[in-house]
Amino acid sequence: MPTLLQTAPMSESESSRPPLVFAYYVTGHGFGHATRVVEVVRHLISSGHRVHVVSAAPEFVFTTEIHSPNLFIRNVLLDIGSVQSDALTVDRRASLEKYCEIAVEPRDSILAAEVEWLKSIKANLVVSDVVPIACRAAANAGIRSVCVTNFSWDFIYAEYVMAAGHHHQSIVWQIAEDYSHCEFLIRLPGHCPMPAFRDVIDIPLVVRPLHKSRQEVRRELGVPDDVKLLIFNFGGQPTGWKLKEEYLPAGWLCLVCGASAKQELPPNFIGLPKDVYTPDVIAASDCMLGKIGYGTVSEALACKLPFIFVRRDYFNEEPFLRKMLEYYQGGVEMIRRDLLAGCWAPYLERAVTLKPCYDGGIDGGEVAAKILQDTAMGKKRSKLNLSGARRLQDAIILGFQLQRAPGRDLSVPEWYQVSGDESGTPLVDQTQNSSKFVEGFEILHGNHHGLIDTISFLDSLATLAKIGGHHQEREHLAAAALFNWEEDIVVARAPGRLDVMGGIADYSGSLVLLMPTREACHAAVQRNHPSKQKLWKHAEARHHSRDTPILEIVSFGSELSNRGPTFDMDLSDFMEEDGKPISYEKAYHYFSKDPSQKWAAYVAGTILVLMREMNVRFEDSISILVSSTVPEGKGVSSSASVEVATMSAIAAAHGLEISPRDVALLCQKVENYVVGAPCGVMDQMASACGEANKLLAMICQPAEILGLVEIPSHIRFWGIDSGIRHSVGGSDYGSVRIGAFIGKTMIRSFASSETNSGEAEEESSELVDYDASLDYLCNLSPHRFQALYGSKLPQVITGEEFIGKYGDHGDSVTTIDRKGTYHIMAPTKHPIYENFRVQAFKALLTATPSEEQVIGLGELMYQCHDSYSACGLGSDGTDRLVRLVQKMEKLKHSKTENGTLYGAKITGGGSGGTVCVIGRSSLRSSEQILEIQRKYKEATGFMPYVFEGSSPGAGKFGYLKIRKNSAPPSST
């Protein structure tokens, strides 16, 4: 186990030894790293040692605090950190591309230059915070190296690869391999998991000392003692942010860090000079408003200063610092829309009531310097002796898996346990179905169907009802304060879906076959009169009137994906002044303002759709708790399960009778128009209308359910996650959809031209007329496409060219980019042939069981997968999984085998996500699925999650109405 080291000041005998030479590499990610390095370097130099700092930070950052001939600055940029698109959002793709440019492409020349330089200065020790290549350069030079940090770039970048593309994965591997050459890690508080380092020393906070008292700073600024002082610290005020006088309550002044000299500030805002010594100003303030980083958090904790923070998007260091801040009762989260709208008062009032209680050490700079000195002098530490390859593998697994939902990943290293139930949600003894009680609640309507995940969710509600405000997790605190626990609560459940056949052909009218997953989302809804609605403290001042309905939402699992766990709004925001609901376009922009809360569109959007499509008027306030075990970004429709569960619960709570089919159609509007994702309707249909262990057969024209197809007892379906994040909002899916609609428009034009010219033969003229008014691509047979239109379609066309010749493409949920180029042939051909494949698949499923039957089913899936790839929707990860299944399939020819796998295909929107596999329902097939997991992990470092089993859709589940028990039920 890591140990926390304290140290005494260095003795005279130690300081009289010959000076040691340190090469201290500092990452280019902001000034925070440089400022904490200053504190460590200051102690090294005060002990008589020489320090060469390698950094791209301005020289004054170091020389302002350290005046010594033993400090040498070498201005070199060896890693860029995270590239930010604005002050609160990281551009993940740009970050990886910039790192490639800075550190990957010139890697060989960098290593050669650094090795030569390290030898030239006769370095005794290389220290890195936390430049990966510095560790490898030290190893090549034969010099020991140590890292001092609270996060590492392999962990940060691992999630970026999910969004930016699998071809960047080698970057993460290389970084982790570089770190594995480091001898040990000096780990700072608020640290991320850093499995590339297996020998760790924990130290106290590294905090810069104060130079002036609170009174001195205030006197110099001309701020009276009775004025409340806010420090506005976002690392420089971003362009476009307009500060206004009314943002601050009376009696407050705000000190603005990084304000431009040309910037006009209101009279109650004071711009600080760029070289101001920030720790002194922080200590003189009453609270701080800014973004979370190590420097801001550590100095706020050291000064016991309340910190109002706004989340940054896609920087995964933040959740760990945030937890530390909240653990010591020093943090208040401000949502981004309130920051930009100037609704600061309720947060300031809340912040000044806090009593931050950090009582740990703040001498980490001195402690780190002593450890570095001992190491440079030759002191050795016992090591766990795990290989660099083992550390690398663990780093990659954890980096990918930490971003997934709780309990949804397998084989997390034993030294870091992700909470959650890894066993899935199997059905339990159905004799429990009639139970009207669960611990803490009486079930007034419906039953839990013996579903373990539902029972677990009800247990979690009972726990929330008990804990009140006595819980460390912020999302649990918010949820505990969400409901009036003595009143009725409605619970609905909706599963994800496994796309067995049909996939992206749904928007072209294809037959699709879908299986609801065992994993599901639960939504708990309660309605209250506005005067009785419980409000979170930060929301009380924003919602001035207690006579208008309020919406409050809590999303469990938000911490893992760095979303804001809560959302609240006046339901009047959904209304125009004339009393009519706002447009979907306005709603889309409303939820897009704050990326950390855009998730709320999936939940709150159901209310707007009910208002617009069914003329529902909501006069009561609504509280919603959403908890899902459907993993995000794996192509199993986590979004549809959230929408359907929420819509079902809201409808039940308000006495609305909506058929499962109509629930699905309404939820599609949520995703298409409020969220802005151009999905078809099959996901919502499967979630709403599916049944356990059956395939939902549906023709998407627009949503005609043909019925349920029993899965034969000798056949089984699995889903295997590739680890590559999938999104129907991605450009690949959208451009392929546009290509299909362009193709349909062209075919109609070709047919119309043939009809008008009289070229069609008499016996075929009726068919050509039909093609001229083609409503869905899938209504065109493959042979007619091949014979009449295949040769006429171009491979690609520009948006400008298509619009100029044909005008509109006829799809209301996508927009053609005039400057874009679209592939036409493959996206048009895919749904036409896919519809035929799905029809054949459905017929084969009901045929007499035979070897030929399962071989044929598997072949149809392979053909579907190849067609996805032709559209440009494949990925290395999903292709690898399909190849692994094909290798297993060859084993069926062995006389010793009694079961095997027969086919596989990418699912849903493609470009990553999950692969669906078909095989015999046998122990041997399950063993082969496990073997594929193992082989995929060996090749990629990622252990894929396997979807196995099924559960009922929302319509079959119905809803529960529960009420808190005044006394536990009798055991008899």
C-alpha cells in the first residue's frame, strides 16, 4: 500500500554535500503544473542543488519566485496536454492530433536530443510533471526518473480515443509505456487512477506559501473589511464573456484574474495584473468562482476558502479533484447557464455559509523535494516488480473502462474496484412477482416482475429516503432531497436493445429484428403542487415564484461521464408568451447551451413533446430520478431506454393512457428534434414494445409492428462491446443517412424521367410509375435496383451539386452541407439489400432446426456487416470481433465440437459500438464467447463487456406506484 510521508527540514550535513543536478520536465497543460513545480524546485535549490526546468511556460512563472543562479530554464514543449475549444470545454480530437504533432511524429529526434542534453548536464535524476517522453529519455540515458503528479496522460487520453477514433489508440499505449520506465510516482492528493505507476508514495498538498496577510492585500486593493470579495479565476477570462454589475449582490466586489487591459469591467469588478501572486489574493477573498484544477483546488483547501466551480467538459482529472473538494465541504457547483446568465447570487450566498474543513498537510513541496534528493543520492525503494507490459495493460483497461457505466465492465484490476453489480440483471424466482412490498415501500400498483435490477432500484430509493442529507455522493444528496417521501412515486423501466438485423435500414423503411437487453433504465417520477415542491438550495433563488411548476432531475452515474448530476428549470421556459409550447428548434438550442447538462434533453424533452404532440399542460412541479445500467456509447440504445422509461413514468404519473407504440413514436421526436440526433424509430420501439427472449419484428414505415418472433431454443444471441464509442449524432451516421435519402431522390427522378419520356415498356410502366413515387427505399426490390438504377447512381456527389439539381432530399432530421461530399451508391444499396436479408433471416428463424439453418442465419449477418463497412460505418474494433467469431466458426467442422458460433455483425449506427453474435445455445458457445473476450483483450488491452440475456419492454413491464411504508411489512 502507498505510504504518506512527512519529512523534517534538511540537515546541515545534507546541505553540505556536493550539489545534485535535477532535470525537471513540466507539461504544457496550463500554468497550474508550473506553479506547483516552482514550490518543489524552490526547496531543492534552497538545499544547494541545481535544477534545470524544461517547460514551455513563460520564464517569469519560475523566476518571479526563485532568484538563484542554480535555476536554469530551458524553453521546450514536449507535450501539449489538452487543447481547449473554450475555457470550459476540451477538444478531444484536437488534443490527440496536437500531441501527435508535438511528441509522436518527431519522437525519435526528441529522444535523441533529450538523451544528449541529459548527459551534457550530468543529471542525477529526471523528474516529470507529467511529460511521458521524459521518462523514456531518462531510461535511454541510463538515468533514474520519478513522476510527481495527480494525473497521467494515459488515463486522460484513453477516453478521448473513444470520441476521436480508434486510430489514435496507439498514442495511449505509447504514453503508458513511457511512464512504465519511471521508477516510482510521488502522488498528490485528489489523484486519478494511474495504473502505469505501481510503486507510489503519497504526499500532502503542494501549496505555494503566502507572502502577505489578508489585511495587507485588502488594504492594497482598497477593499474595506466589511465588503465580500469574490475571486473570478478561470485561468484568464475567455473572449465573449461579458461581466455585468448586476451579477453581484450588494456588498460584493469581484477580482478578475487574467482580465485584458482593454477590457471594460463594471465598477464592482476589479481586474488583477497578470503577474499578481494568486495565493495571497485567494487568501484575502471570501470565496472563489472558477474551474477546477489542481492549483485552484489545493489553494482553496489550504486557505479554507469556499470554491464555486463550473464543470469542464471532457477533462477527466476533474471528478477526482471535485470529490476531494466536496469531501472537505469546500465546494458548490454552479451550472453553466447560471454562470453565463449572471445568476450568481444564490451560489455566493450558499458558499459563504460553508465551513471548509481541510486539515491535512500543505507542505507537499518540501516533502517531495526530500524524496527527490534521497532518490538522486542513490536511495532505492522496494518495488512490486511488475513488468512494464503488465502495467501498460492495466493502464489501458482502466483508462477505457472508467468512463463506462457502473458495473458494466469486466476484469477491472483487483486494486481498483468499480462499484456496481457486474452480474447483470437476471430474472429471479417468479413466485416473487405477486409481492406488494419491498423494503421501505408498499407497491400500490403493478409489480416488479421479479426483476433483480428493479428490486435493486427500489432498494436504492428506500436508502435515499433514509439518508436525507447524510451522504457523501453529491448525486445521492440531490436525489435524497428530490422527493417528498411521504407522497406517491411512479416508477417505469425500459431496456436497451440489441440490433439483431435491420440496423441503419430503419430510416429507409426496412424490416428490423430487435431483442431487448437485460440492462435497463429506471425512471422515478413524482408530481407536486409548486408550493410543496422541494428545491435544492442553489435553485431556490433562481425560481422566484413558488406558484409556477418546476422540473428537477437527478441522473445517477453522472460522475463517471463528468456530467452535471442535477438539472432544474421552470416549466414555463417551455412556453411562449402566447401560451403555446416553444418550437423544437428553440428547445434544441436551450439544452445545447451547457454541454455538461445536455443530457437533460433526453429526459426533459419528453415533457415538451407531450405538450406539443398531445396538448398536455403541466400545472404541477415534476421531480425525476433516472438510473440506468444500459452502457452509454456501445450501440445498444442507452438514449432510447432513458426516453422511454421517462415518458412512461411521466404518462403514468399524470394519468395519460399512451400505447407502447405511441410512446416509442413520441420518444423518437425527443431524440430527433430536442436532442438533435437523426435516429430511426426502431430503438424506441424495441425499448417500449419488446418482450423478453423474443425478437420484435417491425417494418419501419413508419412503425408497423408485425409481431414477436420466438428465439428458437437451440439459438442464442450475444452482444460484444468493441470499446469504441458510438453515437448516432456522429457525422458518419448522419452522412450515410443523407446519402440514402439522396439516392432515393435520384431514383425517383430517374423513374419519373423515364415515365415522362415514354421509354418504359407497357408491361413495366406501372412499376416505373411506382418507383417515381417511391416512399421508402426498402420498397424497391434488389433485382429492380440492380437492373434499372444501380448503374445510374453516382458513387459520390457534392451537396452543392445535389441541391442545385434536385433541391431537397426529403429528410426532415438531417441537413445537407453544401460544401460537403456524400457517398451515394453504398448508402442507397445497403437498405435495399438489407431489407431482403432481414426477411430471409426472419423466415429462417422459424424453419425446422438444422445445421443449414444456423449457417444461413450466420451468413446473412456476415453480409450485413460487410455492407456496413462499404458504407464507411465499420471500425477496427468491430471488424476484429467479427474476425474472431469467424475463426471460432471454423471449429464447427471438428468432430469433437458440440456447439459453436455462426455469424456476427456490427449493430445500430455503426462506427464502433457493439457486435451481435449468433450461435447455438450451448455451454461450448458460451466458452467461445469468453475466449473471444480474452483474445480481444490480448490484442487491444480492452476487456469487452458481453450483453447476454433479455428482459421485458416498458409496455410489458407497465409501471409501479409506490408509497413509503410507515412500518416494515410482516415477514409472514
